[in-house]
Amino acid sequence: MNTNKRNTIQRSLVLDAVRSMHNHPTSAEVYECVREHHPSISRATVYRNLAVLSESGEIKRVKVPGGADHYDYREDPHFHGVCRVCGAVCDIDFPADADMLSQVDAHGFKVEECSVVFTGLCPACAATSYDADSMNNQ
């Protein structure tokens, strides 16, 4: 039997944690969340189940350049934004562009998944940066 296909209690705990956090948690944050209610669960078990859940498509792994991977429970197509200052990850709703997809099709490439991560400043860091810039220019 392929254990990766089994729905274990630990896997359900990890999936529930990712879904309940609503903040694109890192694996360490998921581990701490699960451990609050199930102190005997190991870090390796949580990390292994995050890998299985992301490979199966039940959650998405958001690869953050230069940082820890984050996890997302949303199944609908969307992009992500990563703040270069505080590291926050946010959802960016962006409808698939039919023209863009037809260009990909024209090259004979069949898209199975698309992952786009924008890097910039979140609203809080942008406001702080703006405040710091305006004070330096006075």
C-alpha cells in the first residue's frame, strides 16, 4: 500500500492547521500550530505531511526566493506577493489571460500549473518606507 495516499490523522491535523491559519504559514509555523494541541507530534511528521499534501495538490507550496517556503490552502488560480522587507505573503487575484495562454499553446507547451510570485512591498512596509523617505527628504 502506498502510504502517501493514506489519509492519516497527522495529515488531517496538518491540513487543518494550514487551512485555519489564513496567512500562508511556513512549515515551522504549521508545526507550532499543530503542536499546540498535539504536543507529541514530531517536526519531521509535520514537514513530511506538508510535502505529501503539496505533492497531491491539496495545498500549494509557495516558493519564496531567499526565504522559507510558505503554504497556501486556496485551490483557485491566483498569484502571490512577497514583501521584500517583512517577508509577508499575500494572495493576488489575477484572472488567467486567454491571450497569454494561447501564446503558450502556440509553442506546443501544455501548462499543468503556473506559479507567479511578485516581490515588492506590502501596504504596511510601503507606508513605513514612504514615511522614512519623506522624512529623509525634509
